[in-house]
Amino acid sequence: MIRIENLSKYYGEVKAVRSVSFQL
């Protein structure tokens, strides 16, 4: 389950970065 948690955290970070890039 730890692996899935890390994956979710990583995906969330990527999503946030994409949102910032899209706004720029």
C-alpha cells in the first residue's frame, strides 16, 4: 500500500505542476 500512496502523491505533484504550467 505504501507504493500506491507514493504513486498518488507523485501524481498529485505532477497534476499541480501541470496546473501551474497551464496557467502560465
